[in-house]
Amino acid sequence: MAALIRVDAVWLATEPIDMRAGTETALARVVKVFGAAQPYHAYLFANRRANRMKVLVHDGIGIWLCARRLNQGRFLWANASLGTQMAVTREQLDALVLGLPWQRVGAAGVITVV
């Protein structure tokens, strides 16, 4: 039986993070950018080259930190000029982690700049 991590909301930080950052550093960035790590929320960060991504998830009890690296290409990351954070739908997240143009997924206006 596999355990799943519940994720009710996904947030994308538009400014890059150092991929050497561990759980505490990533959590500190979440607090700085988003105010707090909310239970069942996932927070996505990329490095400057956008070929690596870190995802921090608060599961209501503790913190999970995952990393993803593309062997070729880059993640299509949001422009920092849109703000420091954005809400992302599940469908957009699925496209983003594959390196696809996630901004085009779903109905117009589904991305909320905060």
C-alpha cells in the first residue's frame, strides 16, 4: 500500500533558489516568500538555469523536500516580473515537472499572481 502526500494547493516561487539548500533553508525561503508553510501546500523553486527544481510540501505533520533535474532542456519558469509567487493548478504542475509549456494548460486566467 503506497502512501500519498496530500497537496491542496501548489505555489511557484518566481525567484531562483540555490539547489544546495536543504530542508531548513528551503523552509526559511517559503516563510520569507509566502509568509508560512501551510499544511497540504506545495512550494516549488528552481535554480537560476531552471534545469533543477525543488518542491517543499508541508503534510500537516512535517516537511517533505523533493528535487527534480532535467537531463536536457529547462523548466519553463514564471517571470519574476509577475511577482514573487504564483498559484499553479494540478494540471499546470503536471506539465511543469515534465518541462512542458505549463502556462498554456487550462482555461485563460487560471494562474493567479499574488
